Amino acid sequence: MKKPGIGLGQLKSRGLEFREEKMVTKGFGLFDISKGERITVQITKNAPPPTNTSCTVSALTGAAWSPQPPDGGTGGFTGPTTVGAQVNFGILFNFVPAPNPPAAGAIEFYVVTISGTTGPPFPQLVAGPALTNRTYGFTVV
């Protein structure tokens, strides 16, 4: 006995499309997100001591941090519920050489991982030298 409901084939025959809603990357630091999707920003620091490496996360435009991610920590926000709305932030990484550099061959870097409540996580390696800035943008689709 067939269960009531509409299948994908019937949707397409009626001119309707099924779209799985999940966060997807649209390029370097650009993402499409679902309405009200929870976004997590994890900043992982790989800087062997001694180090002066640090990062600063900017204010969020288009949404509110809850909480704002600290240097080497995790934070996030909930996306807007209006299609077309945008959320943006930046992270400034400061790769200042330590007075006593780390052991030979040691590399100081960060990994910024953006993940939503749906879809895979998107890690990004950030390495110096000096000041390095990354911007991230999210559009509700």
C-alpha cells in the first residue's frame, strides 16, 4: 500500500524544485546559509611557545555574536531569517616574531573552521608573516 504524500518526481512534474538546505561555500570566505542557521566559528591556534601570535575578531554586522570567538577559541551566531540578508566579520591575525623564536622548523599558524548546523565544516589555514586579515561573508538563501 502506497503512503500518501508527494515524491520528488511529482514535485518536478509540477514545476517545483527540491532544494536541500545546508551551508555551502561560494568561494574563499563566502557562504550561503539557511534562514536562522546557527554558525560556529572555531579558531585553533598552533603557535609553539614562546609566541606573540594573536588574533582579533571584529564586530559582526547583520547578526549578533553569541559568544564572540576569542583568540584560540570558539564562538558563533544565529543567521537572520530574511532571504538575502547578509552577515559579515573579519579576523586580524598578528604573526609578530617572538624575542626567542620557536625551535627550528616550527611553524606558527591558525586554522579557522566555519560550520553550520547543516553541511560539512570548512577549515581554512592562516599563516603569517606579519599582519594578515581574513573576511567572511554569509548570505541567507
